Amino acid sequence: MSYQKITNTMLLLVLTLSWSANANADIVIQFSIDDGATFGDSFNIDRGSSVNVGVFLTESSPDTALANDGLLGFGLTGNLASSNFGAISAASPDSAFDFQATNEFSATSIDWESLVLNNSVPTGSRIALGSFQFDSIADGISTFTFGDIQPGAGSTNANWLSGAGVELDEAVFGTGAADTFQLTLSTTAIPEPGSASMFAMGAMLLVLRRRRANSTLKSPSSPAGQ
């Protein structure tokens, strides 16, 4: 096989998710800011902080295509809205995908095309695709949209693992759709140390006053003439 054919074949692979064609799984993209302990699509973060956002592909029960066959490769793009309150400072696909056809990021975008060549194909109902770091700089809501890096018709196109692979568009984003999944990071200010201390002292004084008032009300009256 010529070098050009090999190259074309590899590029075709990295644009595709691999799972059995007879499994119509409900597969969605999820996000986590605590190393996969919890998941969501909206998080509150502190102004001036840097948060690492994990990007995951998740399959809902009872479908088990990802769990049984695994994920051989994917193509994904993420874009930060023009009105934002921070910037992307780092991004990388998960190390399980050891071939990177595209691994690029800017302050406002992420582009990943990755494939497993030498590693074991990751399996499970939830598979890590990669992560990126977001540095907040001001108070406000920063919105990201994620979609297939090359939206298409979503046709079956290759035999990979135990069955035929289908494009990411159709199985996850819908036929020809892009920017389907959304993530919002809401940045809020951290109380200044001085303000936080004054608030704590005020709360303590209020508690002490209430205790003194309660003690006075509960104290028995002194006998007359004493």
C-alpha cells in the first residue's frame, strides 16, 4: 500500500468513532472539573483561578457499544464564545489516543483528531477524550460549544473492531450537525481576605450578643431587700 493510501486511511480513521453498527447507543459529551468525580455542563469557578476541564464521551444504559467495543478514534472541536471572561491556556487529548492527527488549541478554540495505534483501545461506559485548562480573568459567564471537527453525512464507512464504524456526527451530534454540546463556566469574585475576616468577626459578635441576651432573660430575679 502506498504512503498516500496509508495517510488517507489514517485520516479517515481519526474522523470516526468505532463501535458495533447494531448498537444504537445514546452517546453524549460530558464535562468534569474534579477529575471525573462529578459531571455537568455548567460550573462555578473563582475569578483569577485556573480550572482543568475534562471532556468525556458517555454512553447511557442499557446500550453497551462503548463498553464492549471501545473507542478507537475521534474528531472534536470546541470554541469559546466571543464574549468571554477568560482564555484557554492548555489542551490535550487523553494519552490513551497515542496518534494525534490534529492537536491544536488557541485562547478561544480546541481541535483534536486522535486515534489509538499502539495502546489498548479504551473501553467503558464513559471514556476520557482529553482535557483543557481555562484561566478566568473577570466576573461573567464563558460559554463553550463542542461539535464534530468535520460535520458530514454520518454514513457507515469502515470495519474496525467487532463491527462497522459510523461517523461521530450521526451517532453523537446528529446528521451534519456541529456545536451541539455546550459548557458554561461562571466566574465569580473571591472575597478579599480583609473582607472575609471582617465578616467572620461580625458573625462572631452577633452570636455573642445573642448568647448574652438569652442569658439575661434566663437569669432568676434577685429576692427583694437583698
